[in-house]
Amino acid sequence: MEGASSRIVFGCLQFLRFGWIQLLSCLFPAALFAGLALSKYVDLPIPRYDALLVYCLFLTFGFWVVRLETWREIAVIFGFHLVGLALELFKVQVGSWQYPGDAVTKFAGVPLFAGFMYAAVGSYICQAWRRFDLRVSGYRPILTTAFAVLIYANFFTHHWIVDLRAPIAITLLVVLRRTWVFYTVGVRRYRMPLALSFGLIGFFLWIAENGGTFLDAWNYPDQVDVWRLVRPAKFGAWALLVSMSFVLVASVKSLEGRLYHRGTLATVATPKATEISSQHSDANQVRTPRVS
């Protein structure tokens, strides 16, 4: 009975630790949402979207200065910013959503700050990679990259041809069926299917999207007059788009030697075993500690 109580207490503490690390990993998205809220309810001397662009540039530079992100990670985040901006330009033109209000830095109906909402996803993955000491096993970079590109292309092409989102997603699940992501919380090492992590991130991005539309950062056609909940099916689209962000970040982690997990199993470690293991591990390699 005592052992069961200890396991419950330890499990609750691990859950709280996990949540705290997640919050720290969301520093950029949280700061971005703070800017959205402030710019909605406070009178600004310049148009809202222009102020948000300056603010997001300041955030990005600040994260680099205080070494929360490396120059390689900033480059990847900026790359995802451009990928997202291209998608925004197209989707606004075809009427999928709109950005209310005028701005000097608004081009073809899209404010330039909009790309930072995609960049925030890249920032989260970079932060989580470092704070959770993420590694992957069974990852197939060429195939995964190919499907990420197909997913991105389908966001454009489904306006003219049949929507291939479902078959692409199913095939991607097959490709990722043996791909695991390993992460550390406290003194223990865990793993989960990479595809599951895409789904979980997609769900929370859907929640964030509801927050963004509520703050009038952008609106879907049915939200122009009265705010409504974003369709739940949208979280699936976000889960698919996360795959592209992951591919971009993984390419950098591969160059840094921080992509692949050494071994295949996640094991439980005591504090002593973890300490001994960390002393003998290479800076660019993670070894799963043995149970003592």
C-alpha cells in the first residue's frame, strides 16, 4: 500500500514537472499571445499589425541574445516563418480567412507578422528539444520530409483537385509507425510515438488558434460578425503542418549530433544511476540509464 502511494505521489510530481517544462518551452508562443492581447485592448501609436511585427522581431532577437535559441535554430524558425507566410498569402487570396484592420506592413491582405505565428511552433519544438533532451529512433528523414512537403502542397492544391489530406496522413502514420521520440522528465527517461506527439501538438495549436481568433488576430468567414469556435477538425490540419516544422528542426539537430537516440528502449532510472550515466555520456549523445 505504501509503495502504491509513493508511486502515485511520484507520478503526480512527474506530471507537474512535465507541465512546467512544457510551459517553459512555450515562452515564445506565450509572449506572442501576450502581445496579441495587449495590442487588442491598448491604444497604440501605430497600427496594430505593425506594432506586432516590431514586437515579434524584438522577441526573436532577444531569444538569441539571451541564448534561449542558437543562430541555427533562429534560421530554422525564420524558414518556417517564410513557409507559413507563403501559405497565409495564398489562403487569404482564396478567402479561407482574413486579417481585419490596415497596416503599413500588410501585403496582399496579410500582415508580415503573421509568419511569426508559425515561427512560434518552430520555437516551441526547439525549446522542447533542449529542455526535454529529445531524441528520436526509427526516424526516416527522407521519407518523412517527402510527406511533409506533400502535406504542405496539399494545402494549396486541394482548392483545385481532390483533397488528399486523409490518404497522405494515413501513409505518413505507416512511415512513422516505428518512430519514437525519447524525452527526460526529472530522473526518468520516457518515450512516445512521434506521430502521437504530432497529434497532441496539433490539438493544442487548435486551442491556440481559438485564442488568436478571439483576439481578432485573424478571422474565419463565419467569425466576422460573431466569434465562434474554430471547427474541431482544424486540429488535424495543424497536426499535419507540425510535421514540416519537425522536419526543419530535425535537420538542424542532425547537424548538431542531437537527433538520434542511442538504443531502442526507454528505461527507468534512479537518481544515482542517472548521475553516473550523465558523467560518462558524450555531450552529443544520450545513453538510456540502467536500472540499479
